[in-house]
Amino acid sequence: MADTAKIEGRAAPLPIENLDTDQIMPKQFLRGIDKSGLTEGLLYDLRFDTAGRPNPDFVLNQAAYDGASVLVGGSNFGCGSSREHAVWGLLQYGFRAVVAPSFAEIFFSNAMNNRLLLVTLPAAEIAKLMADAGDPAGNAVTIDVHAQTLRSRGVQANFDMVPRHRRMFLEGLDNIGLSLTYQDEVRRFAARHWQSQPWLKDVAALTRKRLSA
């Protein structure tokens, strides 16, 4: 598993405001029943023309951004429908973080819960980061979750994280993994609960047994 506590790599600038999840992952790529095979669909209508040929002017089709691990976007990134496939597609393509002035609420939750790091910075800092990403010679970004800092050639910034999300990234946990860290507390709570209210334990099974007698 990739280190989610520190992200280093090139950034790809995508200065589009209100980029919605249908643009990030068009509906025709939602037919699978699992998370696989979404790389092709990522930003499909921007990456390809109507004949399915790569658009040479689009940032991800340019050699300077091959292997970029950070996407720099516009405000309200990820608006629209709640499709989690948009997050999975970004991860499968190789992005480990998206930096933007703001994110749609549901997309934010989907991304952070899948360990796609979202960093919110002021628009002025985003503009500097876009400029840095536009120069291949100086295009390097380091995001440190532990210190909650982002650095590029022209940007030295701090960013905020909810403690739960920060812990998930530092410890490499998803929602299920985080829940499992509380197993001992859950067991202790359950023991106290059944001890104080024993008549509630297995009440459904006991009721079915009486009814079938």
C-alpha cells in the first residue's frame, strides 16, 4: 500500500471550476459491479474527442504530466452526483491528492474515506500552484499529512484536516479499518449493556422461538 502520510510528485493543473462527478467519471463507465477498470473513463470527455482520439491539448495527454500524482483543480471540485466511482477513477489513474479552493461535500467525504487526500487552499495559493505545475522544470509538490503542510516551488502552505481523517491517512486506515480499532471499546460497552439489561439479549431469537412453539 502506498504511503498516505507523505505525497511527493508532479502536479497536473486542471483550472476548471465546478468540475462535476459526471465529467470526472462519465455515466457510461459505471456499468461494472466492482471498482476496477475505471482508468479509461477518468475525465473521458476532456481527454478524448468525439471519435475517441486523445486530445493533445488536454493536460493529462501531455508527456510532461505522465505519472502526475497531484491534481490541482478549481473551486467546487467534485460537485454533482454522489458517485464514488469518480474517486475510484482518480485513484486508479494514479492521483493521490487533489488540491483546490473548495470541494463538494459528498465528494469530499467519498475521497477522504477512500484515502484520496483533498487539500483546501486559498485561491491565491492555488493560482501559484497552478503556475508551478505549468512549468515542467519546477513542477514538484510535497504534501506532508503529519505536519499538514504543502510545498512547491512557489507555495509554502498549511492546511487543515479533521482529526479522524488525519489519523486514517497517517495509519493507512479506511472506514472499516478505523472502526476495527475500537473493537475493545465496543466489547466493553456490549458487556456492560447486557449486564445491566439482560432481558434484551437475544430478544428477537427468543420471540421467534416462542412464536414457533
